[in-house]
Amino acid sequence: MAADLSGFFRTRPFARETEPTARLGERSQALIRLFVAAANIAYVSVITSSYVPVGPIAAHHATAILIYLCVYILVALGILTAVIRRPGINHARRILSMCHDYSGMCLAMSLGGEAMLPVFASLLWVTVGNGLRFGPRYLLIATVMAIITLCITTVFSPYWQSNPFMVLTLIVTSLIVPVYIASLLRENRRVTEEAIEANIAKSRFLAQASHDLRQPIHAISLFTACLRDAGLQAEERQMVDNIDRSLQSVSRLFRSLLDISTLDSGKVVPLREPIALSDVFDEVIAQNAQAAEWANVTLHAVPSKLHVFADPTLLGTMLQNIVSNALKYAPGRPVLIGCRRRGGRIAIEVHDRGDGITAEHLPHLFEEFYQIRERGDKDVEGVGLGLSIVRRLARLMELDVSIRSKPGRGTSVVIDDLVVASPRIRRKDPARKSPLDQMKGLRVLLVEDDEDVLLATASLLEKWGCKVEAATAVPEAVPDCDMLITDFDLGAKTTGTDCILEVRAALGGDIPAIVMTGHDENRVRVDLDDETIPILAKPVRPSELRSTIFAQLIRTSRASELQSAAR
């Protein structure tokens, strides 16, 4: 038994314990210590004030025990105060607390004899409690202290000396119970580690699979955009639209998989800033315009001048998933996006007029892979990750998300607790040319290590009138260009960040750049460390790429005007 316990002791160091666990464990132990001491005082008071068949404690022994218990409570209060004021892992404080516990029990059992045998339950609780709260090392230390306590009690208690088999039973119990607890802890740790490893493996698989499959989907999306502008007949154009519709369904699935794997990694950090809700709404409506047309849904947003303090990417993802669900489950019905003030905070609401959801399903809608399927229902695209991602992102940004629905009347999803922000001062732009006119003759350096994506992107840009220099790596002789569009992972330990730095250094200026990636946007943003560089998540929609190029041209033109005015 001892070998089993000591072997387990060596497998679990102190450092595995986390600060939050330590804080909760020590505070809980300190509070229960006070409760047990108070219960012992009550017990001693009762058995000394009336006749007890097993024999009351001698008066002078009872007085000594009560006095010590009062001192014990004062010390226990001091320990609790120290835990509250200085929380965290403090090994010296824990050992001192354990010595305090076992010395009190030793005195009570030594002086109390047969009447204080119930204190053994406290001894067992202290031993097991320290092991469960603080780990196997403390379980071993507590077990040794418990055996020493029983031995000392036997030396000083005539009653214990006259009952050797009772003493042996208590000692064996004090060994067997911790060994059993140790085996449970070891098995629990093994199962937990296996679950963590399986979860990590799942996240890696999802991240790698979704990233690798995004490349061909991204290329197909761009090729279909080229086909659409190739002067097709009505029948061929309808076929291209059907391909594009199916492609968008697959794209949304992989976007969900990547979002889940990224959130599982724990690397997503909200980058909050003041944002206009009208911009978020407009972006979501633009992203879902084609899907809304396919679903015969009127998608509308109530105009708003409110600004909130939030991560625009994460908030946009939340709203995108909610709207996507509304389009899937309420086809042919109107969908409304709006916001309202609630107790000094802002709430975003998405309402649809679909068939609604029965009460039995509502508590499970935010669970991963949960979908409402009734017998005879038609298949709906997706795997049930959308609302799960919404709930995770809400927790990450310290927001609240809720859903209410009435069968036959529709469903409403609410993102609440958004903090009001002061609006940014915007400069009105003069009338400008259309995006396609702006891009005619635009010299673009395109860097992409995937040849299919490179060809598809170059073909699309050329159809828009751009002059494209395409390369699978940063060219040794960087050509003169007006804009750089690059993938993030370029191979040979080169990233889009490196590419941008090299091109700008070679051309001697801040050439406007756009990064396209299949990775988490926040991770790429941290690596770029430049808020002026847009990041597009693959697969990129042609309209999204075109509007981003146009936005970069406007930003560059505005910067040039400011420089000219300064001169």
C-alpha cells in the first residue's frame, strides 16, 4: 500500500496545481476547519453536561480540550484571513495548517479516551480532504501525519493502550482509505489526460483539415467568379450559380470547423475597439446577400447610429452565424437585424418569422453538434456548430447571448451587454470612381504558394482590369507595383509578414497590402502588427476581395492627400 501511494506521489509535482484551484481549495478547507471545530466544541459540551453510557470525559480533561478548541478556532481564523488576503499556492501555510489540525485531534483523542473516538472521523476527513484538494503529495504527507497522530494518541491514552485491536483497525483504515483515494486520483488523472490529448488531437485535425481544404475551395470560388463573367448563356450561368451555392455551403462548414479548432486552442484574444454597429450590420448583410436571395429571404437591418466597444471580427462572426441559421431555418420569411438600449448597455437582436422552436429544444441549442431533427424533416446543411461558436465567443468577450422562440411565430437571438462607445470622427470622402474603374490598370503583385489559388486569383484580378505579376514566393527582383496581395503561409519559413516587409523595403514605400489566410485572423493580426493591412479569411468571396482592394485604394489616396496638404 505504502509503495503504491509513494509511487503515485512521485508522478504528480506541486507545480501541476493552478492558482484558481489553490485559492478555492484552501479557502474551502479553512471554512470547513472552523465548522468542524465548532461541532467538536458542541459535542464536548454535551457529553460533559450529562451522563453518557460509554463514560464521560474527566472534568479537567474536558476543560483542557475546550480551551484548546477555542485557541484552535482563533488560529483557524488567522489561517482563513491569510488565505483570503494572500491567495495562491503557499506550501508552508498548508503544512502549518495540517500540523495545526492533527495536533488538535491528537490532544482531543489522547485526553478524551473512548468518548472522543468520533474525532477519528475528522482525522480521516483531514487526510482525504488534503489529498483531494491539493494532490497526491499532500495525501502522502497527510497520511504520514495521521499515522503519527494515532501512535502518539496510543502512547498517552490508557484507553487506547487497553484496546490494541481498535488501534490496529484505525491505523489500517488510515492507510487503506488514502491508498484507495490515491488510486482513484491516478485513474482520474489518466482519464483526464487522455481526454485532453484527444481534444488537442481533434483540434489539430480540424485546424489542419479545414486549412488544407480551404485552399481548393478558395480556388474553385475564384474560378466560378471568372466563369460568371465569361459571357455564358442563361443555362450555363444557372449551373455556375448552383456550383457557387454548393460551394458557399461547404465554405461555411469549414469556417465553423476552423472557428471551433481555433477557440479550442485558447489562443483567441479579443481586440476591442470602438465600432459602428451600422458597419457591422452592413457587412453581415453584404456577406449574406447571395444566400438570402437563394433562400428567398428579405434580409433587413434597422439603421443605427450607435457605437459599441467590441472586437469587430468576433462580433461579426457571432452575427454571421446567427443570421446564417435564420436563413437556413426560416426560408421565404423576412429576417430583421437591429439593436436597442438595455440598462445602459446595447443589445443586438436578430428576429426571424420561421416556424419557431419548441421549449424542449431551447436549452440545448448552444451545445456542439446539436440539431433539431424530427421524423420526416428535410436535410439542412451544417453540423450544429454555429450557435456553439456564438456562445463561446460571447463568453470570450464577456457578453450574454440568449434565444427565445414561439412555435409558429418565429425566433429571436439576442447578444447583450455590449458597452456603448464614443463614435469615431469620420471624414466625408468626395465622390469617387466605381471599384472596377479604380482597378483598371492597377499593378498588383500577387504572392501565393498554391499554384491553383495563384492562377484563379490572377485570372480574376485580370478580368477586373488589373495588371498582375504572379509569383509563388517573394521575387528576387521585386517589380514596381501599386498593391501587394499575399498569402500568409508561403513556405520555406516565410510568412506574409516577411513578404510585406521585403516588398516595402525593396520599393522604398508603404505599398498597400492585403493578406489572405486560412488561419485565425487574430493570430495573423498579432504577427502583422499593422492595423492598416486587411486580413481576408479563405475562402474569400470575389466581392469581398474587390471591396477590400477598393478600400485600400481609398485609404492610400486619402493618405496622399494629407501628405500633399501638409507640404
